[in-house]
Amino acid sequence: MTCKVECYAGSSYPEKPRAFDWDGQHYIVEEILNQYRTPEGIGFVVRCRPGESIFTLFYEISEEVWQIRPESSVMISEESHQN
């Protein structure tokens, strides 16, 4: 599955994720809770809407790809998925 993440990139990429698509839903990043670096890439733990969903977004530098992993989330109603 291709992961699409929209980011702000000032002096380097990625600096600040703004939005992403996951499991057929578009999420807007409300807050970056944590940011970290590893030898493989850059990770962000974010709180987003809809809901109060928490995701880890990880950018693998050598492959230039994103990984998206849900950490926890408030249940999103079926009505939200139908829009």
C-alpha cells in the first residue's frame, strides 16, 4: 500500500507532517506529540482529526517512503467513513 503524507519542508524534508491518507480516510495533523530520528529515518507521533487519533508516521530516508502506524484512536463512526 502506498502511503501519502503531506509535509512542510523548509530547509529539509520532512520537517512537519500536515496531513495523510490511511485506510481510505484523510487525516489532518493537529499536533506533533513527539519527533525522533533513527539511522533509518525520521519519525513523528501525531494527534489528528477526525477523532482524536494517534499515529506514528515514519519516513525511511534511503527508500524515500512513509510508514503509517495507528497507535490509538477514538472510534470513528460509520457515518464518517461514508463521507
